[in-house]
Amino acid sequence: MTDENGRIFREAWIAGVTKHYPGEPKPGYIAPWEETPEWERQCAAAVLGQVRDFISVSAGNTAKLSREQKGRFIATCWIAQIHKHIENPKPGYVADWDDLPKWQQETDADIFEAIERAS
């Protein structure tokens, strides 16, 4: 299930980066699932699971959230996973929502909405 769930998350990330990143994204940002590090695969699957649980416990009412609220949820869940997998992460890996670049905020919101559609 990790593989399937992680792939959904990763594909949504790549689609968002492709759409929102200004200029040419770093190769690692758009690397296919097979080239994604194992820790990152685990993070992707875990966050997708958290979003699905959130959708479930809210009885589908996450559709009423703003894009910013959806994106913030993704960002917060991702930060927790980074701390789980990386002992001393780079500050950019654990940046708060307001410190994220606009392209990443939009991508995070897109990921949440992609998970909603797939759930």
C-alpha cells in the first residue's frame, strides 16, 4: 500500500511542480517514483494516509476548506515526516507555511485536492 499511496502523492507533487514552479525545476523535484529515495516514499505514503484519514473523520467536509487550509495541512504533515526521517533537516525542509515559496504552497494545495479526488 505504501507504494500505491506514495505514487499518488508523488504524481500530484510532480504535476504541481510542473505547473507552478517558476522556470526549470530541479531534477529531484520531478524525479519519477522509481528514483525517489525510500525515506521520501515513506513520507509521501504517510502524508497521503493522514489526508485520507482527515477526509474520513470530517465526513468529506474537507471540500469546504480553502486551498490555503488544504495546503497548510499537507505542509504540516510533511514537516512531521521530515522530522521522523531526518535527524537534522535543512531549515528549508521544515519551513513554516508562510516561509514556503508560492509555487510550493500551490503545489501542496494541489496535492490535497488530488487526494480528495482519489479518495
